[in-house]
Amino acid sequence: MSSYDAPFEIHVHGDIRLRADVGYDAIQDALKPLWKYAGARSLADGAASAYEEEPGIRFDPQNHVLQICWTVSGDEDFRQVLDEMCMALNDLTETGAAIEVTFYDTEFDEEDESAEEEARDDFVLLFVGPTPAAIMQAQRDLLVQDVISLMERHFDASELGGVVGEIDRLFNQRFDALVTSLELGKPPRSGGGGTGSGGHGGGGGRRPRHLH
């Protein structure tokens, strides 16, 4: 697909801690769905973002962190690419991590006040990790961070212990349910691939791009 007729600019963003024994070849193989979608022949060829100011796809071997801040032109079929990438990355991760994916509608003109249609922007939050428990921990940590950030506008941080405790209780319930389902031989509710959430935007304004 030509970048000129692609309906979306898709931004992928996340910092993923990998196991110490993971090398470049394994990373290149895990990210193959991404760089192949971009029309590249290797990770080195496809690591650059569509925007020069974005770092693209980088691996920090000293800290064993895969850093992604990368934009590509595409369509809804990119969601399948994300599923494949998350499944592959799970096997390389040391801890759970979040990956943010934003679909920007290329045909939407913010300055056209006469346009009645809303942007088809979408935001998806994915999680990867070595185990379901690690993925849940990443989900819990991100939720606590978001809730505390929101509520500190109205309450002192020292008053929010009960809120954090309630979040932990909910995640403990979910983890117990997961363990029970595995013991009974049932597939886990949120499997090894990235679990995600998202919603179409437009009314609340467009999601800003990451700045570096």
C-alpha cells in the first residue's frame, strides 16, 4: 500500500525490558511483522520512523531495553501485525510492559471547521510479558499511575492509599480467577498475546503525538 493512500498513520510506542540472553537476531525475528509491514527487508532497514524526529526502533543492549517510538502508514490490517508481534515478544521479555498504539486518520483535517465528520482516530493499549502474572502486574502499575495522577488534582497523595488497595484487590481477584482457570485446564481469560483496550476518538480532541 502506498503511504499516499493509506487511511492511517500508526504510531507504536513502548519501552520493553528483555531477558539478558536475548540478542539482536531474536529481536529482529520477533519484530518481523512490523518491519515487513513497512516494506523493509530487515529490522535495520525498517527501524527508522516515518518521522525523522522520532527515534524509531532501538535496542539498548546495556540495559536490555527495546525502545519503540515508530510511525508507519497503514490500514486496519495492522492490528493483526500487532497480535503477531506481541505473541513473539512475550517469549523475549523479562518483565511486563505496555505498548501504546495510536491510529491517526490521515484524511481528517482539524482546521476544516465545516467538516461534520469526526476523526477515525483510535488508541489501543497492549501488554506483553513472560507470564500472565507479569502482564497483570504491568496493567496494575499503569492503572495505579493513571488513577493517582488524576486524583492528585483533588486529593493529597497520602489520602489515596485506600484507592490503591482497592485496585490491588481487584487485580488479586483477577489473578486468582486466572490461576483457577489454568488449574481446570481452561484457556486463560487474557491470553499470552497482548491484551488491549481502545476506543474510537474524535469528540474529545486528537491524541497528541509523543514528543522527544
